[in-house]
Amino acid sequence: MKRFPYLAHILVCFVLVLFDQITKVLARTYLKTAPFALWEGVFELHYHENRGSVWGILQGKVDVLLLASVFIFALLIYVYVKMPKTKEYVPLFWVLVVMIAGAIGNTIDRVFFGFVTDFLYFKLINFPIFNVADCYLTVCAFLTVLLTFTKYKEDEFTFLSPKRKEISDAADAESDEN
């Protein structure tokens, strides 16, 4: 790639976080009094304050969850920065951008409210209530696994090894030349 699309990644991340936050504001504004059925008995909007993590684990442990969020965010940024800026990694870059947006969206809630606003509910299967940022994270976690097993080989992740820094630097230099 001649020019790496940092600005596009930042813009998409910002728009995704904004969309997540707008949906949560709407949920806090309109769903506190009564749920809203989009498809009666199947899919509904329910207001829920999740003071824990996935499926409500670690309830009330906001400090632990914030620390975990910061760690995960830092890990995602680390991978983003270390990944070679070449064409074969484009899908993984976009997956990381969306994951970062999901992590930021839920962290904003924890910092400002002490809980994550959830509102999407599959009533048909009584699935735990979730939100847009959770969708970003879940879909991207699945895509990461899928890409790891179908598109990339193990040796294509050597850029994450501190001992293999020279390989990552060489790949970056090669992409700059192209």
C-alpha cells in the first residue's frame, strides 16, 4: 500500500463509537419506563444497566473492569501498531478498528455511568441483553478467529514477537517502497 489509511481508520472508529453512544442515549431516554417490541416475542428493546462484564460477571467491580478495558484497549492498539502495513493485513486492520470502537464505546459507559447500557434483547431464546458495542466486539472476535484459521498462517503473526522486530520493520520498509 502506498499510503496507509490511518485517517480513514480513525474516522470509522469515531463514527462507530458515536453510533454506539447515540443508541445508548436513546435507550436511557426512551426505554427506562417500558420495553419496546420490534418483533413481538422474538426481538425487543429492554433497558438494562450492566454493572458487570459479559453476561453480568464481575458485578459491581467497576475498577477491575476499567483496568481490564484499558488493558484490552492497549493490547488492540499494540497489535494495530505492530502489524505490517501491507495489503494482506487489510481485513485484520478493519477488524481491529471495529474492535477498538467497541472497547471505547463500553469503556465510555463505565467511566461516565459506572455501568454499560444494554438494550438489545432476543426474547425468543432469552439471550442476555447487549448493546451495539457488544455487537462490534462479538462479530470482530468471530472474524478474527475466522481470518486466523482461513487467511493467515502462524508465521504471519511473527510481528507480535518482540524477538522478531526486524521482520516487522523489514515488512514496513518494503510496504513503504511499494
